[in-house]
Amino acid sequence: MDRYVSDENIDNRIWPRTAAIAERLWSPQQVQDVDCMYQRLAIVSQNLGYYGLRHRLITDEMYSA
């Protein structure tokens, strides 16, 4: 897998990673429940889709091409 960022995949590259970084920085240090983190990030991912970001759709499109 290449690490190339383009107009087609920028949402996929930036926003999920930014959400994960924010999750770690904003959570207290003692919060280390990975399963709970993934549940919260799933909600963030859904919200990103509501805002019109194509972070999940582009992955499907790239794999099917």
C-alpha cells in the first residue's frame, strides 16, 4: 500500500487519524480501554460521514477499482 495522499483519498488519510490522536490527547492518561476507544471512534466516524466526508467510501471505491 502506498502512502500517497491525493484529492481522492485525503479525507481517508487525515480525519480518522486526527480523531484517534484527539482521543488520546483529550482522554485522561489512565483511560486505556481500547475496546471503548474503538466504540467512541466509530461514533466519530459516523459523524464525519454526516458532515459529508468520504473517509469510508473512498476506501471501498479504491479497493473495488
